[in-house]
Amino acid sequence: MTLYARGIADAILEGRANAVNEVVKAVSAEGSDEFVEVDEAAA
């Protein structure tokens, strides 16, 4: 039973770590876009 609970806890912690890494990657990717192309005809 203890081994089962430890496995679940490890999976939860790993999932949280992966989620945080994905958010960091997304935020850093947004910061790299300094220029936005605008179509003046559509405005």
C-alpha cells in the first residue's frame, strides 16, 4: 500500500513539474515576439 501511494505522489509531483516547465516555455516564447505584423487594409 505504501509503495502504491508513493507511486501516485511521485506521478503527481512529476506532472506538476512538467506543467510549470510548459508555462515557463510559453512565457519565454511570448517575450521573443517583439514585432507584430499588422494588415492596415483590414484595420
